[in-house]
Amino acid sequence: MQSPYFTAPLELHLRDVPALTTGQLRRIYQDPRNPRMLIKVVREDAIERRWGGRARWYKRLPRTLHYGGYVRELKEYIATRARNPGRNAPIVHVVGIVHTDLGLGLVTEKVQSADGALAPTLALLYERERGFSPAIEHSLAQFLDDLLACNVIVGDMHAWNIVYGGDSHGSERFVLIDGFGEKHLVPLASMSRRFNARNTRKLYRRMREQLQRLVPLGSAAASD
């Protein structure tokens, strides 16, 4: 009997497939094997810019190089599941690693809106609602409470890596889709829950301030 682990191609071909969305470091593709999954691939231009021959020497020290973010997110996802077996941390479900013709890809579950489309970012909702509506404020408060309750270590938080939607873990809510995991050489957040909570609150406040600064709502918001 053939093992199910070898029924899929060893390398997925994504180079000629349009990306669903593109960030500063990664491109996001639909997983051709499963409509509920996405594949995140580090952009080739970002690899050259940040980790290539002209990059600063310390960027080339880690053995994982440009895949360090994958390691952090996999480790943090496992840690939150291990330490909170009865809770559902507000971070994307990380599935694993896949080989592609664009390099290693990180497979995650797709967070979706009610119509099955990619879940909208907090930045988009903020713009649509002309600011922090009561519904957004309520859901953001729950998001922060859940991050703190599950002791999630957040390395980067902004309004473009927080989306509002549902997944196999539950109903619609705000979910952090990347940027989680310990980034510091001295892992203070891992060693101290109090330090981590303080840092998470700081990143949360900074995220809100950045959103208001970068997504001006104009005079229409003032008249609402």
C-alpha cells in the first residue's frame, strides 16, 4: 500500500501562479492541494536585499537565514498549543513546511470572511468603518485579552497582519497571521510572562497609533 505522505508532488510549482497578496517580505499563494490552506513564500528580492551578499554580517549568522521567521512562528504556535490546550490563541493555525520552486513555503490555514474570501485586514476595516467603530473596539479588546491570556509572544504587530475572519478553530474574530514568536537574542519574553504582557500591550498601543497615522480618515470621519 502506497504511503499517503508520497502521493503529493515533492515540489509545488508556484512561480507562474499569481499571488493572492504580497507583503514586504512574503508572497501568499493559494495551496493547490487544499482550498482551506495558504502557502507563504519569502520574496526573492527580499532575500537578496536582507540576507544576500551585501547584507550586514549578523543577518547571515543564523543557520536558518531568511527562514528564521518560519522557525519562530512554528515554535510559537506549538508553544501556545502546548501550554493552552483548552484555549484558542488568536494566531493563525500553522500547518508545516512545503517545498516549492520558490523555496520553502510555510503552510497556514486560511482565515476567511463569511463569503469564503480572504479575511480583511484591520487596516481595511478601520478605513471602511471610518475609524474604530464600537464593533471593532469590542473585537480588538477581545483580541488583546486572548493574546495575554494565552501568553502569546508577539514580535511584530501592525494593522496589516491582523485580519478579521473565521477558521477551523472558531467563529469570526481578529487573528494575528504572522509576526509572532520570540525575536530577541536574550529571550526575555519567553522567560517572563509579566515582561511579555507589558511588551504585548506596548506593541498593541503602537499598532493603533501607527494605523491612525498611516490611514488618515479625513474630514468625513470628523463629521460622523
